[in-house]
Amino acid sequence: MAAALARRAVCQRKLYLEPLKILNFSNSRNFSRLTHPLLQQLQSTTTNPWSSIDKATQEATGAIRKLVETRTRDESPEAVWKRMSATAHEELQKNPPNHSYIGRSVRVVDGNVQDAFSRLKRLLNRNAVRLTWRADERHERKGEKRRRLRSIRWRRIFAHHVRALRILKASNLLIASSNRFAKVCSSLQKYELAEHSSALFVMLYV
């Protein structure tokens, strides 16, 4: 009975003390590898979750640095300028600058007008262009409408007067040119050079 209890105590002591024998201090400068089999298995199965990300980041950074170095070393300034111009042109084609019709206009691709109309319809519905236009038209005040119509009327009157002045100026120029032509013809008849009257009229008219 006593022998059995002694063996049991030894086994328990061995079981408790064996996991503590992890490090081997054979080398005085640094620690050696883990000696326990369970810890070796744990070390082989457990990995750092950031190791793959760090590795990918290092590889991408190295590739970019190598690409930049090769381009700056091999390409001439003209080639670099041409490549950058092509890149800027592609960016402008993909993202054109804003204009007055932004948000309510589309580009026709390969002559497909039907597809352009469908894309324009979806764009107008998404941006509520028709609803905004109807709302603005419905909520126009009387004073604003009166001023708008007055401005349109005065613009039409001004354009009519400008056209009339242009016509009057052209007619006066034609009258003055005809008078000068008559004087030149009378003088040419004295010198018997009436055959050049048409050419001189063109020169004077211009």
C-alpha cells in the first residue's frame, strides 16, 4: 500500500513538473528551441495573423520600387512625358471635367443612340431633373415671371434693332460704293480704261 502511494506521488510530481521543462539553457547566450512535444506542435500550428499581410506589403513595395527605378533609369524625358500624357488622356476620357450639362447628359458610345437614351432616362430619374424643373416652374412667383418675360421681350427688341442697324449699314455702304463706282467710271471713260471698271469696283467695294 505504501509502495503504491509512493509511485502515485512520483507520477503526479512528474506530470506537474514536465510541462515546466520548456527551455533548455545549454547555450549561455540565448535560449534554444522548445523541447516539449506539445509546445513544438503548438508552435508549428500557430502562426502570426499579420505575417501574410506584412509579406504581401513588402513584396508590393519592392515591386513598385523596382518598377519606378527601371522606368526612371531606362526611359527618356520624352518617353516619360508621352506616357504621362497618355495616362492623363485616359483619365480625362473616363472622368471628363464638369460642364453646364453635368448630371443631365450622357455620351453616345459606338453610335448606339437607343442605349444613350435609356442611360439618360435613368440618369434623369436618379437626379430628379424633371421633378426639379416642374417644381421650379410651378413655384415661380408672379413678379419673377413678369421680370422674366420683360427681359425676354427687351432681348428680342434689342436683337431686332441690331439686325436693322446691320442692314442699314450694309445698304449705306452699297450706296457709297455705287457712287464711288460712278465717279471712277466717269474718270475711266476719259482715259479709255472702262474694261477695268469691274475690277476697280470690286477693290473699292472691299
